[in-house]
Amino acid sequence: MASVKNLKRDLNFLFGDIIEAVYVWQLTNPAADVAKSEEIIDEAITSFDEAIDAVNAKGVENKKAHFSTLKNNVEAKAKALVEKLNNL
């Protein structure tokens, strides 16, 4: 299993890349309404905060299961955000 430091860095890169992609979309579509894209950014920030809180959770009985669940949740949220971005 990767270290917690590397996991936090990977989460930062993942959600940062999604936010960056939204900004690129906004720049390439200046006439489009940015309200929906701003919602994607807000959701990405919220998802990042939730993931970091889960990484920092203390008193977890089964760490392997906890991080496995976290990985699946983050993967699902990231896919959903990318899908929303693709549908703009």
C-alpha cells in the first residue's frame, strides 16, 4: 500500500486535473454559461475534502478495507465528474 503522503498527493493531482479541465473548457467556450461548470468545480473540491477527511480518519479498525472503500469511492466520484464535464 502506498504511503498516506503519496495518497494525498495523488488525490490532489486527480481532483486538480479535473478542475483544470473545467477551466480549459471554460476558456474554449467563452459564450457558454459557466454555472454548470462552476458546479463541477465545487463538487470536485467537496469530493477532495471528503477524501482527505477519510484518509485522515483516526480509529479505523480495518485499514485495508477502509482504504479499499476510499479508493472505490474516489474512483466513482472522479468518473462522475469527468462524465459531467464531457456532457457540457
